[in-house]
Amino acid sequence: MTKKKKILKIRDLDISFKTDNGEVKAVRGVDLDLHEGETIAIVGESGSGKSVTTKAVMGILASNGVINKGSIEFTYTDLSKERIAEVTQKYDGVIPEGYAKEEEIKTVDITQQSKKFIQSEIRGRRIAMVFQDPMTSLDPTMTIGKQVMEAMLFHYKIPKKEAYARAVQLLELVGITDAEKRMKNYPHQLSGGMRQRIVIAIALSCDPEILICDEPTTALDVTIQAKILELIKDIQKKKNLSVIYITHDLGVVAKVADFVNVMYAGRIIEKGSVNEIFYGPRHPYTWGLLASLPDVDTAGDELYTIPGTPPNLLKEIKGDAFAPRNPFALKIDEKIAPPMFEITPTHHVASWLAAPNAPKVEMPQDLKARIEKNRKEANW
């Protein structure tokens, strides 16, 4: 099995926001890897730092946001206009593995680039984002066609006729029927599901290498949700896209992700393959997230909830941020933040319970029974 190319490498990323009340430490030492054609999910409660991390990748942090330290290395294929035309024509937009020449592969640290470089070379062109509410992404005063064509005209300077034909193809790719007619429509004339498809078409308009999906199905009903997730998976296979999902919905994660990163209070506290996280979780916070999922066999009238509230990131956090809510916390948790312990080469957890000399603590029996049942059903 050939090793996939790593296209995004985040190391020790630390981001804070200056506010009237003080400095909010939103992201605290995040490490993240994304390989070609892979899907990773970042999960956690609101305010855990999921969206802030990916906005830093896109270079769209709020004006009061500061990257204190760390790097975001992005490896991409930098083709000349002539090579873009050659490759697009030859492969009908589906670019095969190994098509690039060595000198066309570049690596940049996004944290060190100017806003102008990020806008012209990275955002929208090589890394694109789909937000949760399509109405905040679409301009109500512009036709759908103009909005889909806009990025192509800006980044590639191609003739309008060519951009128009490509936009129609994109609308068809994302499952919009009667695409030519829809080009003349305005956002308010379309349903929520269709608007989200349009946003995906816009994100794909410049053939990005990474697609970031920030809660892409939250505002949609369940049946449309499933169709949008299937659509993104289908396009990913066709175009060999690398995808990052930001979500709090573990049901979505189970359907789409290869690898999962669990975030809490600005840190990644557990990461592993989707099977390792769902069938062999090691962090008490991950146990709580999984236990709070509804299940047909759940006994009682109430779902499990994690006690307490997330910490105030305006205040300095000593030790493990989850310790005050953790019924299994050790004394060391109050003083020193746990490092990442390796469970397997792909599974790591930031919990002192994973230390070699730590007392053995089992996950709650109800959760253990549920995971065992799910594991048997999945034959894992």
C-alpha cells in the first residue's frame, strides 16, 4: 500500500483573541495532519477551538485574533496557466495521481504568508470552505451563475464564456437539475438543500486540494443532510479531495471520517482512526461524548450529559482542562497537563490515565456494553 502524500501539517498552533475582558486562549498547541484523499473530522463542544483552527488554515481569523506560535504547512501543486489548461483538457478536470512535475510541488507555512498571498494563492483556489448556513455565504443580490463563476474569473482570469460552461458543469456535478436555468436564479428562489449544493459548487470551482466543511448539514433536515454528505463523499472520490469536517455530530463523523480528532478547551485530547475512537476510546471526555449519543437500547428517560461546563479560556488553565468535570481525574491532573500517550501508531490520547503507571480505569459499563454491541454489528 503506497503511503499517501501529507498535504497539511499543523504543529504546536497557539491562537488567542484580544477582548475587552482580556486574552482568550482559543487554541492551545494543536497538532494535526491531513493526507491526500483523506477525510478527518474535528469534534467537540462549541468553543473548543474547532472552527478557529480551520479559519487559521484559511487565513480568515477575526481582526483581534493572534497566532502566537506554531506552523501550518501546506503542500500543494503549483501549475502554470498552460499546464492547468493541458491537465484540465487531457483529464477532463479529474487529475490523476502523479501528474505533477517535481518543481510544481510546493510547501508553504500559511502562518508566515501575507494576506495578499493567501487571498490570491490559497483561499478559495487551493483550500476552500463550506459553511453551515448557506445564506451567510451567498450574496442575495447576485445570481447563482455569477457567484459560481466569480472565483474562477478572479483566480484563473479565464474568458467569461469558459467560466459559464464550467459553472454549469459544476451545478450538474453537485446534483442541481436544469442547471442552465438555475444559473439565472437568486439564492432566495432555492430551497435550503439546493443552496448548500450551490455553496459546495462554489467551493469546488477552482479545483481545491482541501475542502473544509464547517457543520455543512446543521441547518438541513435529516434526509437532505444524508444526501449532502453522500454528495461530498462522491465528489471526494472523483477529485481525490482531502476533506476536513468540523462538527459536534458524532453520527456525521461515523458516516464520513477516516480519522477523528477530539478537541476540548483549545487542545486535541484524543485522535485516532474512526474505529479506534468509536470502539476503543480512551479519554473520559470521549466516553462522555459517546455516552450522550441517543441509542434505541438506551434505558431510562434521560440521555447522559457530561457534568459541569467547559473552562473559561480567559483564565489560565493549570493541569488538565477537563479535570474539574472528570470523575476519574488523578491528583496530577490538577497540576500538569497530560502529554499525548501512544495507544497504537494511529491512536493517541492526552490523559494521565494512559500513562504506564496509572491506575487502571474502565469506561462506564453502560457505554462499554453499547460499544461492544456496535463493534459486533460492525464486525470490527
